[in-house]
Amino acid sequence: MEHPTRIPPAEITGLKGALIKRIVRKKLGKVPTAVGVYWHNPKVLFASSGLGGKLQKWNACDENLKSFAHMAVASLIGCTWCLDFNYFEARNRGLDVEKAREIPRWREADVFTPLERDVLEYAEAMSQTPPTVTDELVDRLHAKLGPAAVVELTSVIAFANMTTRGNVALGIESDGFAAACGLKPLAERPGVASAS
């Protein structure tokens, strides 16, 4: 990793640690740096991972929309780990990788539908401090998706804020998952210099 984390990763030990490493390696091919950082407090790691796993089982909202929303939050907050991982996961889960690649510059890209643009706008509006969500935006989403999907999307975006902000605060950056599987580099957010 090019930039060290603000809290050095802990050695992942013990029976739970061995199990975590085996599961993560099977799924991802390697143990991400983030796991070592969060291993300093396994209760936090397990709670966050558990919630993330539960979110993946929800099905009231389209998976592409939820993935795009999480990536929009990551792009806005500046979480390179979340952007990289969600781009990689979009490929693994058969989601629209070409659109996922364009999330950092979604306003300029011409690949998104009006609904997708509303979802991306909603993700960013929820992520502002204070949030800038409008009645009109929620009304449009409600009309197109229905209440169950809007509640689910909102919860996914809230979870994305928790994970992205925590990773940025701890200095956790991309582990290169997307590049390792040959995905094109993510589009760059306008006005943001390349991290390379």
C-alpha cells in the first residue's frame, strides 16, 4: 500500500482471526488492509461486516442502484477503498461495470438514466453536512421506486456514509482489487487530481 494507514494494521490472530482470513481470502483473494486496521477492535469489525452482509440480502431496491449510490458516496467523501471495492464487486456480481466506472463523474457522463441520476443525486444530498435532500427529489424516487425501495436505498446510503467516513478518517485506501482483475481505471471526479 502506497500510503500507510493512520493506525497500523494489527496482526490478525486467534481462531476467529484464522477463520476471518480464510473467508476473506476465499472471497477476495487476499486480506484487505482494512481488516487489519479494524482487527484492533474485532467487535466493531464483526458488527460492521454483519450489517454489510445483511444489507446485501435486502431486495426491495435494484442492486445496480444501491451499488451506484454507495459508489457516489465514496466518490464524494473520497474513500478510494470503497470506490475500488464496489467497482470490483459490481463486476463480481454481474452489475453494470461500465456505468459503475463512470460514478465519479456521473454529472458529466451520458450513460445514466434519469432514475439513476436521481439516485446519485440523492446519495450525494444525503452525504452533505447538513444533508441537502429535497422533498421533490424524494417524491421522484418514491414515484419511481415505491416506499420500500426508497427506505432500503436510504439505509444503504447511510451505511455507505458510515463505512466511507470511517475508512477516510483511518487513512484506509484502495487495495487495488479492480486493477488486479483487469478493470479499466475509474473515471476521475472533475476537479480532483489523480491519486496515482
